[in-house]
Amino acid sequence: MENNGKQILGRLAELGRTGLDAEGRRMRLAASDADREGRDLVAGWMREAGLRVVVDRIGNIFGIWETDENKAEAPVMTGSHIDSVIDAGRYDGCLGVISGLEALKTMKEAGIRTKHPLIVGVFTNEEGVRYSPDMMGSLVYAGGMAVEDALASVGTDGTIMGDELKRIGYAGSVRPGFVTPKAFVELHIEQGPIMDAEGVSIGAVENLQGIHWQRITIEGAANHAGTTPTRMRKDAGLAAAKVNVFARELVTKSGGVATVGTIAFEPGAVNVIPSRVVFTLDLRNPDKAKLDSDDAAIGAYLKELEKSDGVRITSEHMTCFDPVPFDDGICRIIEKSAQNRGLSVRRMVSGAGQDAQMLARICPTAMIFVPSVNGISHNPRELTHDEDVINGANVLLDVLKELAEAE
């Protein structure tokens, strides 16, 4: 059985044309007008396929295919997100939604009668650009965040998530988590360079890295850059640089990754020693014990730095997600499908957070990766070759069919 690859590619292109600003940048930030445009398009495709469309209170959209014979059974779910970062590519998230929809449509049109219903979902605010936290819709669906708290989230533009969902027409009435899936499978681009570099067609994702974010504030003393001797400085900028270097050396030993992604200096003058620096630190590791150890080591180092550099340091943890082991049985089905289709396959770890990690809280879950050319993602140059798109969608079709037909 094969998907309609031409339709998948065409819909990726059509959805990719939504949310383009005057400069041609693709931006479908959560609950924005551009997000509504993309949602309307996808929900319309769901209805065209004969799926029952349900929107829950956090704005997640679900296309449901069920029959009188199977509607009492737990459904098999797939899906991803269509909200984007600023100046995004066309594949991140959208590939999983469109391929999932096409898989259901293909089975339905072929007259297949599965034991379990099938659902394709579009989860709200996966990227977390406008509202925090990221992966909000799937987190709420899995019971990890109260829907009332999510709806009260204040955006970077001062808007309220719940108000904006109402404004764009996607404040649903259904309780998030209204159904617990039998299994969840998400198709996604790798967003990294491994598969492209190694020439691997399909990734069976068996684990997802844990993620710890914190915001660190270092306060020193502003003074003249030319007249203040080095030994007499309380240089917040230098202390921040030391933290960055310490974190890199730390994760080199533990096998994780560390990133200082944002940093702001005060007063921000070329000839003034920084009195205050605020920056973020992103720690990741697929091993929980190592991630926790790195986090604790950072905390201990900050206390040492206060004494050695004469500064005051405070930190605030923003996100704390443990590593997520995915279901080995689903990974084996992914591997079997790839091998049956003559595609190379390898087990993978996801370095990025995904909606699948939230669904793993409530049901067996795994992911399918396809290659990202040069590992580029969150960028308009993001590219997955057409052949890889179609291969990934066909593997997803196989996996969903097998899961939905099993007891």
C-alpha cells in the first residue's frame, strides 16, 4: 500500500505558503492570524477526507476516523504541529500532520476496516515562540499542565492565549485528553545532520533527550573600562563567559550538549564594565542521571563563581523535562516496515523536544525520522528531499495500519 506522494508534497507546499509576511518570511506563531490560516486549511482537508473534526479547549485539532464496529476501542493516534518559529522552513511539524492525514485517507479509501479508530492531531503551540511553555498543546492533552493555566499564558506581545484562541475561532469545548490513545506515532524531520551524513533513510527514534532550561542573572558593578584595574573589577560579563565555557567542558565529559542561547548586558556600552548580565542555559542529555548531575554541577559552579569573582548570581529554572524512552515494540515495527520497503534504518535519539514526548506520558509512543539536508531546521533553507518525504510517509502508513489492526 502506498500513499499519494504527489498530494503530500502538494499540501506541504500549500501549507508552506500560509503565514508569509511582506518580506517572505514564514511565521505561523501560535494562535495568530497566520496560524488560523494554516489551521483552516488542515481542518478543511480533514473534512474533505471524511474525518470527524474535534477541537479541544487548548485548541488542539483532531481528525477522527472511526466506524460503528471500532468506536468503542482505544484509537491509534498520529500527528504533530503546524505552528512555526520566526522565519521557518516548511517541513518542521507540518510533515507529520500532512503525512498522518494522508495515511488515514489512504486506508479509508482502500476500504480497510481496522480494529481500532485512527486519529490525526494538530497540537497547539509546539514551538513556544509566542507563549510558554513549548509543546503546550500536547502537554495539556497528556495531563502535564492544567488547561486553565495554559489558557492564561501571557504572550511575548502581551496577549492572552485563551483570548487569542477565541479570536481565531479555535477555542474548542472538548476536554483535553478526551481519549487515551492505544499508541502514538509521530513522523518528523530529524532536525539534525546524522541521517543526511550517514545516508540513512529512516530513523526509528527510541529515546528523546531530557531538557533543562534556566535563566541566570549575574550582578557585578559598572565602572570605567579604561581606568578600573582588572584585579578590582566585579565584571558580570566575564563571569557569564566563564559559565558558558564551564558548561561546554562539562557536557563534553557527560555526552550531553549545552547552549547559551540568549544573553543581554547592562548597561550595554562599549566602554563600561557590565554591571548585570542575564542569559539562558539549555542543557540536554539522553541520560537522566547525567543530565541531573550536569545541572547540579552548574549550580555548584555558580556558587563558587560568586566568591571568586565578587558577583551575585541568581538562577531560575524555566523548563525541566526528563529524557523520554520510547516504546521498543513500535520501534521494531518501524524497522520492519523500512526493511520491507528496502530502506536503510537505524535507531535514533531525538535531540529536540517533540509533541511525542508528551504523549509518551499516557500511551506507548515512538517517532519516525527522515533526513534533514545538512541538518538545517528552523530556517527557510530547511529541506527534506521529496523521496525521503514519501518514504517516511509510507513507513508511517505501515506502522499505523499494523497498530490499528492489532488486538
